[in-house]
Amino acid sequence: MRVRARPHLLTIATIALFALIVAACGEDDGVEEAATNGDWPSQEEVVADIDEVIAQFEDGEYDYDDGADTDEVIEALQEVIPQPDDGFPERSIEWIVPWGEGGGSDNYARHIGHDAERIFGESIVYNNMPGASGEVGLGHLFTQAADGYTIYGAIANQTINDALGIQPYSFVDDSSFVIRNQGATEIYWVAEDSQFETFEEMLDFAVDNPGEVILSGSGIGSDDEFRMLSLEQDLGTEFGFVPFDGVGERTSALLGGDVDVLHETAGTIYDLYEDGQIRPLAYGGDIVFEDIDPDIPSVADLGYDVPIGRWRGVTTLADVDQERIDYMHNVFYAAAQLPFYTEYEVEFFQHVAGGYLNSEEFEAEAQREREQVENLIEELDYDTGAVEEELEGE
């Protein structure tokens, strides 16, 4: 059942009958009451109701079958998630994935989207549009109608490109922020036979030998590069930076000795760690990942600033109706609590960093991160030319 605002009751007799029915049924749930009164519940209120359903599901009160069109837990979630009065969505939703199939952003979209489709009652069409560090897909989004039927799988690159000021639009200002589900899980890795036993040993060597420690990451203007630049600024030294587009190229360069350190997400190369081919020096952010190695420090624990990390979330156009934003937030939040998504997060170590932010929190964090990167760009007198050439070349 989808919750919608009910029409006004026309007669005193009908009102009396309705009151008797409510009294007979016991206490009505918050979403039903809000819809009846014409109130629209906040995301926080609906999240609390979703959490209660999930707790009941985990206690065995509802069945779950991700291969079925619906099941008991999906129907229970539909009961507590209010749908906009206009019936949104009444057709399929296009999810722009600004990277290729099989990558982190693609896996995120398809795993959280699986149960979201079942709650929506409509399909999600995934449109992989790789190119220009996500800007090809973002540019496509900004040509669409602001109706919520086109959404975008955003990552940190878009906030960085916004701070660089090299696009004819502003990702932060021209977007509606729906939900962020994944936080940053980057780690500074070295080959097992590396001369560096600790992160601080590597940093000391970099201070004494500017430019000789070669670090690799995902690209010019990426979160990898800006985290490296922040370390350079703190230490008063320089690293060599060799970016590669694909994780396979980056790991091959590390294992082949072409680079000394790799800044990479945990899940994509964890198998190399299990095989004993690589080891972590430090966690790139402010969280120690206990499931990997509790004895390895985080960069923040060592006293260094941590710029933007590689989060993932959902955005859409700035002028989309707020009820539709809230509804999509609530659906994606609910889908992220179900096994099809949670098991994927554990498999790829996305669960270690948390990362959930509601719409308001997500927007505020994007604004903060943009300002942080803008300040770093100004302090370093960062040359945007290389990034612009790379984007123009796509």
C-alpha cells in the first residue's frame, strides 16, 4: 500500500464513522496520520519508521526475497514511506552512472537500486556515461527536466571539479542532494617488499628526498592528488604523482615497482592484501578500519589534514520538488538496509567507513568540501590547466 493524502471527508456522519474505525484499529502510525493531516514528515521521521521495520525484519517478522517483485519487508517499507501526492514515480527513473560498467560507481548504483526498484514499484534504467571524470554524465543531467526522473551517481570528483571552476555550471549549486550512502575507504598501500615499514617512515624519507617517493592515484585533479598535495603542504616537500585511469594499471605499477605508494579504496584490491602482495601503511582519512588492521593508523590520527575522500551518493537537478527528493531519499535509505545492498557493502569493504548523510547533511558537506578544496587550490597556486586539458581531451 502506498501512503497518500486522503480527500476531505464530506459529512459529519462520515467523520464520525472514520473516528470509530481509527479507535477500533488502535493507534495509527505516524505516516498515516501525517498524510491525513496534510503534513509531510521529515526525512528523520521517516528514517525512524524505516529503522523500526528493519529491526522487525532482522527479528524475523518479515520475509525477504530479492528475486521477487515484492515481499513482506518491501510491503512494510512501502507502508511507512510516504509517496508524493502526485504519484511519483509513475514511470522508470534514469540513473546516470558517470563511469563504466563493473566499477565502484556502477556496483553502488545497481546494488542499492535493486531493492529501491521494488519499493518504487517502477524500474531504474542505468545509463553508463563515462568520460571527463564524471563530467560527461553530469553535463547530460543538466540538460534534463527537473522532475526527479533523472538522477546522478555522484562522487567526490564533481565537488573537486566545482572547486576548480572549470565547468560552465556548478555541481554544488545546481544540484539537489538526495542521499550519500558511502564514505571514503582509501588506504595508502605499498608492495609487501617495500622499504617503508610505516607511513611516518615513508614521510620522513619524502622530506629528506623531495620528489623521490612516487605515489599513484586515479587521475589529475582527483581526491588522490589533493590528499597528496595536502601532505606536501604539511611536510614542506614534494611527491612524484603518476596517475592511472584504471585500478588494474595502478596496482600493476605498484607491484612492478614503478610507483612506491598507491592511494586506493580497500575493496578494489583487498584480494592482493589477503594474498600478501601488498600491505597498508595508513588509512587515508580519519577512521581506523578495524576489520582490516586495527594497528594501522589513520592519517588524521597522525596529525595531518584530510581533504575530500571518495564518497558516493545520489543527486539530481536543483529545482526538483522537495517531496520527490524526500521520497527518493527515504527509498534509497531503506534499500541500503536490506541484504542485497548490505552484503555487497561488506564484500567490498564499503561498510567500514559508514558515510550515510541525509539530503541536508549531504549538501552541507559538499559545500564544506568545495570550500576546503578551493582554499587548498589557492594556497598551492594549483594550475588547473592539466585538468582542463584532460577534460577537453575526453
